[in-house]
Amino acid sequence: MSIKTKAGATALAATLALGLPGAAYAGPGGGGGPRGGDRDAPSRVTTKLRAAERSLDRAQERAEDGESAGAATALSSVRKNLASALKSAQRRITATGGRSGVASAGAVSKTDHRVVSGTAAMFDGADATVGEATALTLDAALDNRDAVIAAIAALDAETKEDYERVLSRIVDATDDEIEEITEALEDDTLTAEARAALQAALTQLAATKSAAEGQISTASSDDTGYGNEDADYGSGSGSREDCPPRGSRGGNGSGYEDQDTTGSYPEA
């Protein structure tokens, strides 16, 4: 079975742009709008994200040990848990909004970033079984994050302004991922299918970045002042220092806090 590739990913930015309200929205500085940090995300979202990251760890370990079937099974679990977390997050973004919606969007996009980085590194020397599962999982994480942007794009201007920081961190994350995947294409031992999957990911990442920037630019054009309210965003309470998923490249320039997601989400 050949690795799934994406066609037409560049249409994402144009599609989302059509849904943008014409009116600019102001930054929430001093306005008291909801400014949820990741730790405000509900457990229904964070439990699935913790499970996805644990499954990614298992997949990387199995792949390193030559257990291809086990790695593929673990990657299937990553996809299942990402989809479940997204479904819960979308309901909170589009229905309830507030701190829960902002925090859910931030938490999901943060885990998506870690899955993209982790899977991009797993193609190196992978056999067909691991390569196929890795491509599907990379694709799922990219689509997951695009769905978060689409949910934000559908909000009214007043509500959407609360998501500016989430969108900014998505932009930073895509920059990191583009660099990592470019390095993988230059340095790693890749099959033709893996190379095609990574090239397709680069195309989709460019569209994702453009879409997120399009949402941010509306807020920035009518900014009434952005207070220094970043201290609690994604600060979490995890006890272990975070590093990118095993095998990923480079430092964490994405703006996500250097803490382990599996320890930073609330248990309740």
C-alpha cells in the first residue's frame, strides 16, 4: 500500500480567507476577554492529548527496536486520540467559547505540533510498515491543526480576537516544522514514498501558516493594545522538563512552553 499524499493543500488559505469577517477585531488588552491557558483545557480534551503523546513515545520506541507492527499500532492510537481531542475541542471553540475554547485550541495545536515533529523524524530508515503508518499520522496531525484554524475562522470577530495568541504560536510552530522537514529531506535515509509524504507536508504547512497569519493580520490591523498576559498560557504544572518528541530536530522555537504535555494538563 502506498503512502497517502495530499493534493491541493495550498487551497486551505484561500478557503479560510473566504470565511473571514470584513470587520477587523481588536486585541483584548485590558478588555477582560477570555484568555485561557492550556491548563484551562477540560479533561475530556487533555486526557486524549496525553494518550496521543504517550502513544507517539511508544511508536518511536517500537520503531527503534525494529518492532514495525507495534510501531504501526501505536501510531494508529495517536491518530485516534488526536481525532477525539479535536472533536471535543471544536465543540468548545464553536459553542461555548471562553477560556475553555481558547485553552482547548491551544492544547490541541500544541500536541499536533509535537506529533508533526516526531513523525517527521520517524521516516529516517523506516521500513514500509512504519513509513505508511508514519505518513498517515503526520497527515492526521496536519489536518487536525488545520481544523482548529478553520473552527477559529468561523467565529465572529469579537470572539475570534481571543485566539490571536493561539494562532501566533501555530505560525511559529509551522516555521519550526518546515525547517525540520527540510532537514529530513536533505539528511535522512528516505524511501520514495516517505520523501513524497514529506514534500506534501511542506506544501500543507505553507498553506497552514498562510491561513493562520490571515487570521492574525485582522486583529493586528486594529490592535487596541496587547497586555502582557502571556505568563499563564501553556505554563502548566508538569514536573518534568519538556523536550521535542524523540528524534525531532532543533530547539523549541514555536513559542510553546518547554514543559511535557503529559504532565502539564489538569487531571480533572
